[in-house]
Amino acid sequence: MVQGDEKDRVVINVGGIRHQTYRSTLRTLPGTRLAWLAEPDAHSHFDYDAHGDEFFFDRHPGVFAHILNYYRTGKLHCPADVCGPLYEEELAFWGIDETDVEPCCWMTYRQHREAEEALDSFGGGPADMGSDEVDGDGLGESGDGDDELEMTKRLALGDTSDAKTAGLWQRWQRRVWALFEDPYSSKYARWVAFASLFFILVSITTFCLETHEAFNPIINRTDVDPQDNNITRVYQETETEVYLTYIEGVCVVWFTFEFLMRITFCPDKKKFIKNTLNIIDFVAILPFYLEVGLSGLSSKEAKDVLGFLRVVRFVRILRIFKLTRHFVGLRVLGHTLRASTNEFLLLIIFLALGVLIFATMIYYAERIGAKPNDPRASEHTHFKNIPIGFWWAVVTMTTLGYGDMYPQTWSGMLVGALCALAGVLTIAMPVPVIVNNFGMYYSLAMAKQKLPKKKNKHIPRAPQLGSPNFCKSGTNSPHHSTQSDTCPLAAQDEVLEMNRADPKLNGEAAKAALANEDCPHIDQAISPEDGQIFSPCEPRGETPCFLLNMTGRATHPGARVRK
């Protein structure tokens, strides 16, 4: 049968839009749902309208146009006006592997997964709670326990199956942990967050004021020689105002209380200890207590330790990172830095190459015209060696230009101009990528904060007996259904969750879902013993059964395997 034959034509009605093609075109991708329409008995397996001579599928017509074009041209493109999860679901329904997407559209197709991963990284926002107050006491307890279950899931407090029947300690552990960890869990948690923010700002302000001369008056001190009481030594030193020490002590008492409460009620002590912010809390608190304990000692060793502890006071400035718990923008910055690691490495490599090249060039360029009696050229240039030129190259390429080192010859000025231009171009290349990452993460974080809580999720009902979408075969196999989410209802949802969790398994999972629809008696999960997704099955009657293996290939009786 040639392609232009009238009998070879087939009409497919998808969502009310009629599409015409040839059965030979559908056979180009064996093992897919559309390839089954080319089978002689396809009329009895799908929703076929004999009056209109067409097959009906209640699916997205716009996406289907791109999928049908894939059969015609052999190139699968992703429409830009369709949400990624919807396109992924349509590919799974029609039995097409996502790896067939063309490289030009792969980034567009992958964008929704990156957005979902970014949204998951911003946990604990107000969108997760959906209300300002959980209950009257603000501790997260409600009559039906749904809010406590949601709090348990969000804060990763272990298994939520026993959240309603947990003991007194488990219930209070969740509440107190949420009180100090999640500012959006209750009104009391917000008050605790405001108190923590206040003490952080006061502590940092005190740390900065301690270095100002107005708060460090000069005091005259006298030491008497213990061997000869007549010999004394008079010296001057600065001493911080005592009230600043008291203010810092109050702040440290709050940080200590907060740290002890969090580590006591933390459900995972090991994870708490490994957390960077918690380590900063402990390191910033410890020197204060050591300094107070050693201040009463007069031995030389104690004074040496006190001097060291005063130097270590700079770790208190690290408390500024605790603000990331309360400000979304700081968390966005942290996620941006982690997501832009490759761009930062690329920027460092570019700068290193430029610094090495231009430091070498400026060294030899400045030696041109040196006096014979000055072999080192130290009289008319600042660049006495190449390592000194590294500093100049870094300052010039980053367009800072401190002016402490500058070329003095015409050849050195030419090298300096090239160095400045190269620096502008070098920094301009990876910076837009980093800025785009920050914009993406910030928009996603704001979207999650403003996203309302969904109380009830709509779940489509399975086609009822007598409806046009009901499976027509006698066995009522899911193979005959026109809706992938109804026969069975949870099959495709489970596969799509697998796809989002592990993108590498998307191709195998999509075809596995398709095989499970075609072979409802294939329900054995993958196991290390057999190494296959499903156990083999035999065809039932006239309904073909398509087998899938770990390579994601679908086989059909009498058809060629599509790779």
C-alpha cells in the first residue's frame, strides 16, 4: 500500500481538532500509541467513530500537533507556549522518549525541572503554611492534626504516619523545633525570629563600635616589680567601655539559649551538628565564655590566652550569616552562588590566564629604554619582577585602578590599555549567566511565597460505563482507554513523579508506564534478580502486549524495534 492511497489515510481527533495522516507515517515509530492505530484491529481497541471515520483522544491538541510532526519529520521539538510538565505528560501518554527531543529545544524542555528543583530548595516559606496562625496558641496544633502533619513534612521531622498519635515529647518536639526553626509556623515563631534578628543586629553593631576610639579610652596602668617594689613600670593601653561588654553579654545569653533549645529539640542531632550556620553559632559563642572565665586569672599564660581570644573576636561578624534564616534574598544569593559554581570557575580561569599574560608583558614592556647603569630598571618603573605585575594585572582587569602601580613607558601604556580591555571582556562573559541565575531563583522564591495553599487537588474521575471514553474491549484493558490518568488512575501520576525525581529515568519510566497500561497484568516491580522493569507476559486474546526492557525499547509482533 503506497502512502498516497485513500485507504492508508487515518483521521485522529485530538481534543476536537482533526488531524489527518497516513498509517505508514504512524508506523515509523513502532511501539508507540499512534503506531497501534495502524494495526488492523485498532478500531476495536480505541474510541473509534465509524460515522466520521476517526479516532478520538481527549488530549491536548496543540501538543499533539508537534508529536504528529515528529512522525513526519523525525525531529521532536518542544513548543515554547506549553508548560513543561504538561508536555512531559503528553510524551508519556503517547509513548515517546524524552531523549528524542531535539538539542535546540532541550533546554526549554528541561527548564521546568530546574524550576521545580529551585522551588523545592526554598522550603519553609509562607506558602507552605497557607495561613498566618495555625491555631489559637500559635504552637502549630489543630483539631484534625493536618497542619501538624504538614509542619512535620516541611521540617523533615521523620515519618509523618504517627504524627497524630505521637507521644507528648514528639508533639512538643515538633512545636518547639518549628518555633525556633520556621518563622512562618506560628505567630510566636515570628516573635522569636524578630528577637533573634534584633540580637544579631545589636551584636554586630556592638562589635563594630568596640573598634571606635570613642569607646576605647586610654588608661594609664602601673606594674610593680615583684622582686623590687621600688621599680615600677608605667604604660598606657586602651580599654573597651564596660557597658558594651554588658550588651554583648546579653546578646550571648540569648544566642546560648537559642542554640541550646534548637539542639535539644532538633530531630536529627547529627545533621544539626554538621550544619554550617550551627557551627558558626557555637564558634561565635564560645570565645565570650572563655574570656569571662580567664579574666580573673593573673598568670602570664592566662593573659596570652586572653589576648588570643580578643583577636578571635572577629568570628562574631560571622553571625551576619544567620540572617539567611529570615531573609529570602540572602538564601537566593546562597543558591545562586552554588548554582553558578561553573561560571565562577570559568571566570577565575579567564582572570588567571589574563593576569599571567599581561603581568609578563608589562614586565618586559617597561624594561624597554632602561638605562645601562640600571640593569633592573628600578629607577623608571614599578614593575621590578613579574610577581609584582600580578597585582597590577588583577587591579587593571577588574577596572579598579588603585594607582599605586602604573606604566611609565609608551610600550607599557599600550599593554595597560590592552589589559583593561581584556578585563572588561573577560568579566562580561560569565557575569550575565550569574545574574540570570539570581533573577531566576529570586522570582521563584517570590512566587513560592505568594503561591496560595491548595486545600483540595482535583483528581479526574475514571470514565463511567456508557461514556464515550469508556474502554470498549471486553476485558476493559487500560490499553483501550483514551485517558492515561484513568486506567489505572495512579499509574501515570506515579511515573511522572519518578520522572521529576530522577530525570535520567524519564525515558524508561515513560515507556514503562505505557507498557503497564497495555499489559495490566504486568505489575511486578524491578528487582536486582531479574534486572528488568516488568516480568514477561503473554498476549491475551487479540490484544497485543508490548514488552519493555531496561533499554526502553518497545517491541511489537512483526514490527521493527525502534532504537
